[in-house]
Amino acid sequence: MRRAAKVDLTHSEIRDALRAAGVVVHDTSMVGRGFPDFACSYRGYQALVECKTDCRDLNEPQRKFRDKWEGTMIVARSGPEAVEMFFQEYAVNVLKKI
């Protein structure tokens, strides 16, 4: 049996900031094995978001996941940073379609 997932201190701040910006956020922190904390979408664009505190970096399973993931994966340390990074990636994705 898997024990409960531990979330970073910025988890709720990042979730709430993304939702306030209109992003649909699904908490996936219970998946484990390196899978990011959130699966997010906005107007058909999807990205995964990993929450970290200022002093922590990706652990080994998270690095392996990131290295194999072919989509967008954002590592954010605050709510404003998550929103900024998400919409920068969104804009790049929209421009690629033009």
C-alpha cells in the first residue's frame, strides 16, 4: 500500500493562483512516482505543473519523468510564477498554430 503523498508548501498557493487566472486545475499529487502535482488546461492547451519551495529541486523520479515527458511541464515556486510560466507556454503554443 502506498503512503499518502507529501505536497510542497506552495501547493495550495499555486493551485489557487492558476484557478484564479482561469486555468482548470486537477490535483494529481497522489499519483506519485515522479508525476507532477497538477494537470492543467486552458482553452484546449494542457500542461503539467510541479510545485516546489524555494530551496527544493526535482527529485530523481521527477527528473526522470520530466526527461521522458514530451509535453509541457512547468516547475513553479510561487503562484505568480506558475501563472506567468503557464501563460508564456500557452502563448508559444498558440503562436505555433498560426
